[in-house]
Amino acid sequence: MFVDEASVKLRAGDGGNGAATFRREKFIPKGGPDGGDGGKGGDVILECDENTSDLKAYMFKPHWQAKNGGRGMSRQKSGHGGADCVMLVPPGTVAYDLEGRLCAELLTHGQKHVLLAGGRGGKGNVHFKSSINRAPRQFTEGAKGEVGEFKLVLKSIADLGLVGYPNAGKSTLTGAITSASPRTGAYPFTTLRPSIGVIDYPDTYEKLTLADIPGLIEGAHENKGLGHRFLRHIERCRVLIYIVDMAGTDGRDPGDDFASLKNELELYSPLLTEKTSIVLANKMDEDAAAENLKAFRKRFRKQEVVPASCLTGEGLPLLKKRLYELVRGV
């Protein structure tokens, strides 16, 4: 199960209390105060980890807490610092507070962000010694650690984003050109959650990542259908692949489908339609596809189109070549 959203309740560690102790050694009367400081509470830290694929760990365990700092000790010994709570998240994770404000965004492996700070340790009585207060019994308590509730959202980072209507052939294409094995079927909404595939280029020893999101329907930007909450997974893609059923299955018009897809993306975020894009004219093995392709190219003269059949594999080598060129800028 792929989990791309999780709500968590977090608590940083409290600082330890300072100590109010006095030096007591033989032959040293009135040794004076020697209480140490309390240790700092642990922080709650988000760490980007490329080996973490989703946010599943936080859906099943929403409560996370760092350790408290230790209290001060005699002989001016400070308490131990509380252990940090390090939460590993996949690249592309964004953290929002309850009011929807952006708190953190982690994109690269190893990147860290302190989401909640631990409380500082209290002061021991050694700090309160003065000429008029030779035996202070004062100390301060450790500060409380920060507490908060956050929503973690994963926006996949991929080179390529694949969008299309249900049954256009997205899962078949993903399985044909990548190492992924998505579920395919002759019915709508076969894909229920985003998947990431890898396209290998043996000649150059390079790889491209492809994000396949569930099929969109009209009104997806308004939370309709299965694809509404997954549009964010293509926000960071460098190139978009619009897959269009050129056979016009069930009486659909390929040109209208493409125009509607573009409109949905623009309503969700105008930046999406500004991305470099290519249209995969799928199902070219069917009879009506050739005539529909002519009409499509006449209607969208400036749009690059690659005819192909995900079922037979025709045209897919050219598609892979063009995708590499578009992403690498060659």
C-alpha cells in the first residue's frame, strides 16, 4: 500500500532540571554549591532518505516523541542530552502545520530539518552563588519541549509525469518501458495509487524515473475521481507525458480528451501546463486510430506527438529516445 499523506502528533523532549547540591568532602568544610545544569531535550527532526518510499510508517504510528534531557548532578555535572527523534521521509516530502502553513520541504538525500526544538536544560545552583549568597538553593527547571501536529505530504520527485484518462493505457505503458509492474485491466481506474517506474538506457548507463498517477476525470482539480489528490505527484516532474487513446474508445474524441486534460492541469496549477510535454498517441494498432491522429495533429499543430501501441510495442523505442532527449536537453 502506497501512503502519500499522514497526520502526526509530535513532541520534542523537555529540558532536564538543574541540581541544587553542595560539595561535601572530608577536610573541605563549606565546599559550596556544585549543582550541574540539566541536559537539553531532544529535537524532532525530519531527515530525507532516498531509501524510504512513502509515509506508511507514520500512518500506523502517528505519535512520535524525542527523549527528555537528564537532570543536573553534583560536582557540576550536567545532565545528558535527550536523544533526538529522527523521522525518515522520502524525497519530496512537505510538512504543513494545522493552519496549512509550509513548515519544511525535503528534496535531497541527507537533508534535515528541525521541526520541533527540545527544551533547554535548567541551571544548577552553582550559577546563583554570589558574595551575599554563599549557599544558594536556587535552581531552574528545564524548559518544555515544543509540541505540534503536522500533516506530512509526499510529492513524488520524478523526471517524467504520466497523465491521462482512465483506460488510456498508462499502466500498460509503465509496464512496457519501465521496471515497474503495475496492475492492468480492461476497466477504468485500474491504478488506485501512484507508482514510480525506472526507464533504463543501457547504452548510456543512465536511468529516468516515471511517475504514473491514477486516471483523471473532468473536475479532478475539484477533488473529483481518484486522481484529485495525486496531481501533486507531477508538480516536480521535468517532462509531462499525455497519453491519449487515439482509437477513440467508447466514442470519445482524442482531441477533446487532450484539451480536457490540459484544462484540468491548468486549473490545478497553471505551472503544470508550462512544463515541457509530449503526447503519446496510444492504441495505433486499432482501425480508427490513423484517421483520428490526422485530425489530432491538425488541431494541435505545435504539440509533439509520438504514435505508438503499448500493446504491440510499436513506437515505444522512439518514445524512450525522445523522453531521454527532452529530459537531458540533447
